[in-house]
Amino acid sequence: MARDDLVKVEGVVEEVAAGGIYRVKLDMNETVMNAKLCGKMRRFSIKVMPGDRVTVGLSPYDLSHGLILFRN
């Protein structure tokens, strides 16, 4: 799936788990979901800490996992 096909939502990083997984609390419905960094963020070593506001891309097929696209 292309990056353009993802549904973009805003959220706040609550916790950093093992294996590069982040727990993100979404603004739209206050749910907590798992997300990982996109490839460009890993490539350029962009750090994400708890408390950071991020933009998460969700697949329309599986809304339980996300991809962190931007750190705001």
C-alpha cells in the first residue's frame, strides 16, 4: 500500500516499547494504538520521545496498527 493511501490522524506518544514500537494516543477518539516509525524517519535518525505530537498513518484495512509519518 502506498503512503498516499493511508488515513492520517494526529496523536501523542505515550510510551516507547521494545522493538521500535510506540504507543500513541489518538486525538480523534482517545484510543491507544501501536505504531512504528516510517522508513525515512529511521533513515535520517529522527528521534521520537514520549509526549511528542505525531501524525500517524492508518491503513483502511487494519486500524489497530499505524505508521508514524511526521513528528510535529
